[in-house]
Amino acid sequence: MGLTKTAIFTDQDNHLASIAKALAHPARLAILKHLIKQDSCICGDLVLEIGLAQPTISQHLSVLKQAGLIKGNISGTSVCYCIDTEAWQEANEAFAGLFASGMPTTNDCC
Amino acid sequence: MGLTKTAIFTDQDNHLASIAKALAHPARLAILKHLIKQDSCICGDLVLEIGLAQPTISQHLSVLKQAGLIKGNISGTSVCYCIDTEAWQEANEAFAGLFASGMPTTNDCC
DNA sequence: TTATTACATTGCAATATTACGATAAAAAGG
DNA sequence: CCTTTTTATCGTAATATTGCAATGTAATAA
């Protein structure tokens, strides 16, 4: 049905899945990396930097913003985006936690 | 179009995005956590453990397998799944790399 | 051989995602 | 005021995802 049954899962899993979803597109990864690289923030340079149309970039930015990973400031006619450091750190810890819990000793099934 | 323009992006970004996509569903996170918890591997207990129909679980397992995160061994009529430790470690490093590159000093835009 | 058990696959319906052209909207410059 | 610049939003088309009933398959049990 294309609709995830969120009620069945833990809040933690639902939340981590939503963050993973936001990271699950190369354009969004490229946007994040660009924002990180510039430290201070960029706006519509992303449209030139990445080879996608302006509405498409705007949509990807919206996804990242809704996931809480980035923030945007209006300055004049342009909008300035940057990583939300707190959310970024939290996401980092969430993924680190997932991977740290793993790492079994053997790599064999059964 | 629902079709990602992979040619535009780096192999690294495309790969990390594909791993993130595999992690971008709470059922798949729950499956991975269960496999980790049991250390040795489980099969159709997942259908009971998670509240989804057998074909749905099978599909999620297929996604995780295609992403390379898990492996499956046939033993009798049942199939035994476990984390692919190598791929798991690689995924861990890929995410750690992404997050480590970030962490700017200020949390303000512009 | 004939169940039974455990999974995978197929087919389908409902919804989501990706991408972009066209069009708003809001600020700045003339 | 009008124009330009920059971004967001709307509408749409193509494809992907999620979920499950029905069915297929392969190994074991009877």
C-alpha cells in the first residue's frame, strides 16, 4: 500500500528510519556535504553545484529541513541553509548506536 | 519521475544513499536489531516477532540482502539470516565518515 | 506418495518519491 | 510603479515502495 505501519514499531526505530530516509538520496547527501564543506551556508549555488532543476533542489532541501537536519535563514531575496549541528550530532549518535550494537564475533550464519 | 538520476552523483554518494535506503524502514531496522540481538541467526521468527505478514517480511529481508547487509543460509526447510559483518563494518565507517566531516563550530546560518 | 512446513514469488492496490515546467511570492533595484 | 532575482509551491508524469492474499517451490515428515 505504500504506507508504513509506524504504529507497530518503536519510536526509536521510526525516528532513525526517518533520518535514514532523509539521507537515502545522493542529491541530499551532496547537499549536506556541500553545506558542511562551506561551513557557512549556501543557498541557490546548490542548483548550479548539483545538476538538478531548481524546484527539485528546493524539494530536497525541504525534505532535509523536515527531517530537522538543516536550518534556513532568509536574507534578502535568497535563503541561506546550514546544518543543524544539534540534530546532526543526534543523528550521528543514533547511527553509531545502531552499528555499535552489532559486530558479532562470527560472520557465519547458524 | 520517481527515478533517481544516479549518473549525476559520485559513486560514493550513490552507494551511501543505497545503504541509507535499506535502513530507511522501521521494519528493516527491527529485523537488523533482532539479528544482532540473537548473534546467531534467526529465520521466520521474525514474522512472529514483527507484526507483518510473511511475504512482507520476506520482501524486507530481500532488500537487506540486496544491500549486502545480511546473508542467508538455507538449512532444511527454513532459512537462517545473519548480519554480514564486513558490510556492516563498512556501512558503519561510511556513516561515521559522513558525520565526522561535519560538526561545524557555529550553529548559525550566515 | 502425500502432507506439512518454511520461504519466496507473483500480482495487485494504495501511497510515496523523484523530477521538472509553470507559476506564485517576496524582497531589492531601477 | 515595474522589473529582476531568488526561492517556494502547484500540477503532473513516471517510477518506486509498502503491504498482503494467493500461489509456487523445496525440503522434511508421515
